[in-house]
Amino acid sequence: MEKKSCMILALDVSDREEALKIAEDVSEFVDAVKVGYPLVLATGLGIIRELSEFAPIIADFKVADIPNTNHLICEQVFEAGADAVIVQGFTGRDSLDACIEVASEYGKDVFVVSEMSHPGGAEFLQPVGEAIARMAAQAGAFGLVAPATRPERVKAIRKIIGDKLTIISPGVGAQGGKASDVIAAGADWVIVGRSIYRADSPRKAAREIAAEIEAGPNGEN
Ligand code: O7E
């Protein structure tokens, strides 16, 4: 995944035509498109290959099962044409290893959720987030998912993993995070959904967030 705009679109719409139109319209301003349950359950797994015409696809299935089931899920995801898969870290090292093994067979990437961006993310996951980040680094994951709503947590996780892993960070806009703050805290990419796909002009919204990232937290870049 090439880092240009430092932005990933979370395409959580449920209509195929709308999804394809938004992806095409914003492709100039995003480095990847994240596809998850809302879109895949509504339209089918084939949407991944259709969207891959516009950008690399990150399949957000937050895979969280025993190693054998994780293995089977990841095979389906990569056969469908995804460039990366998002998995949960709390299921432990063997479950994560199963995902990384399949990803490396296909030459693809694994992102591990260390902690989540919503208020409930602080309840159970945050206290173990740093341990999950360490495990993901040791296991050889490509990246971590860390919360844009708490830039200080992104900073803490970056300190732990150094440059070993990339960080993708959801929670910008609709959940209150500011893109340039999160990049300054150490994220490689922000993930943005509603602020783009619900805008009157998704293209204009994506262009504005990309410009804000480029300008930096105080517009000084
Ligand atoms: O709030 P939005 O509309 O900008 O969308 C954010 C997207 O990121 C949405 O798809 C949601 O499911 C996802 N997300 C979070 O918001 N918080 C998290 O902690 C984790 C994710 C996520 O995608 O996990 C894998 C990246």
C-alpha cells in the first residue's frame, strides 16, 4: 500500500452502485478502501474485486476465531482479491499466526486491532492494547489499528512498536478525531467513513481532509 494521501476510505454503504461511484470519485484522494460487513453482507464478496479497480482493498472482517477458522476465513478474503485483512488481536498469538501464514502465502498483509476508537473501546480492550501491539510486532504483522479518538494512545503504541509496524487509525470526523493530529501522533493512515460517504460531495470532503493532513495540525507543513 503506497502512502500518498495518508487516508483510507471506510466504505460502509450498502448499495453496490453507490459504493462503486464513491470509490471512483474519491480514488484520487485515498490510498486504500476499507470494505467491511455492511457492504459485503449487502452486496456479496464479489464487491471486493469490483472495487479493487479503484484502490487497494482492506477487508475489515475483524477476524476473531480459533486458528483453523481464521485460516479458512483469510483464504476466502484473499481469494476474493483483498490486499489486506483486519483481524482482532485479543484471540491470541496462535490465531494471529494463522492469519499471517495465509497472508504470506498470498503475498498480502495483516492489520491487527490493538484497541478501538469508541467509548466502549476503553472498557476491556485498552488495558491490553499495548500487549496486543507487542504481540503483533513479534508475530510479523504488517500493521495495527489504533484509535484516532485518542491520539495519545496512538503515540504510546507508536513508541512501543517503533517503525516495525504501520498504524491505521479510525475515528476521524464523525467520531471526533482530527486527521492531522492523528498523523502527527504517529499514525501512517487515518480511516474516514461517514465524513466522506455521507457528504453531499464525497470527492470534495475527501479532498478537504487530504489537504488538512498535508497542512499539518497547525497548518504549518
Ligand atoms: O466513524 P466513521 O464513519 O469514520 O467510520 C470508521 C470506520 O472504522 C468504520 O468502518 C468502523 O467500523 C471502523 N473502526 C472504528 O471506527 N473504530 C475502531 O476501533 C476500529 C474500526 C475498524 O475498522 O477496525 C478495523 C480498522
